[in-house]
Amino acid sequence: MTVDQRARHRTARLSAAPAAVPQARRLLTEALADWGVCPGTDLAYDLRLIVSELAANSVRNADRLSPVFTLTMVLGDGHIGVGVHDADPRPPARPGDGLGVVHEVITEAHGITEVQSTEDGGKTMWVVLPLDDRG
């Protein structure tokens, strides 16, 4: 695992193995604490759930094409964005229980999601949630 830390932007490359899911959650929790988001808030809970599911989806479905994935966390003006990038060009696996819950959380939180193709032939799934009274 390699981590690039900046005040409002953090990136970590993680091995596409099951152990990376709790690592991704821990890295997010550390970033949120540094950014002043209390761990017991709905926003923190929602973001941990989202990162867990996106990381697990990457590990589960892209592992043959992508031995690593990248977690990106960004604190913006009025929002927090998280992205998971892997080298698999296919869209995320059909929404099952995990991604279905993620979509419900994003909708309920008035967030947005986008899947972007990347220059390396892979994709990044982005989720952006507003900073509001939930955080």
C-alpha cells in the first residue's frame, strides 16, 4: 500500500485482496477525522459504507485485470468525494445487495455518482456527498 497525503486530497494504492477493504475504510476514517468529520455522524457512516462496497466490488470483480486499486478521497467546498479506480474497463458489476445499498445511500444523501473511463483503459467510480448537517 502506498499513500499520498495532502490536506484536502488523499490517494492510496491498495492490493486487490480482501484485506484491502478494511484498509480502505481505515484510511477514509483517518481522512475524515483530519478533516473534522466526527466518526459517529451519518455522513461518516455513509462514506465508510460506500468505500467498503466500492473497494469490495473492485476486489471481487476486477482482481484478474487489476491487482491493485486506487482509493481517492477529496474534501471540496461543501462536499466530500471518494473514488475507486481499477484497471478493469467493464462497468461495475450489476447492482447487487452492496451496490444497491450504495445507490440508496447516495440518493438519500442527495449525492451523485459517476463512472469515468480512464486513460489506462480502466474506470473510476466516483461518489460525491454534500457536507451538511449530517457531518
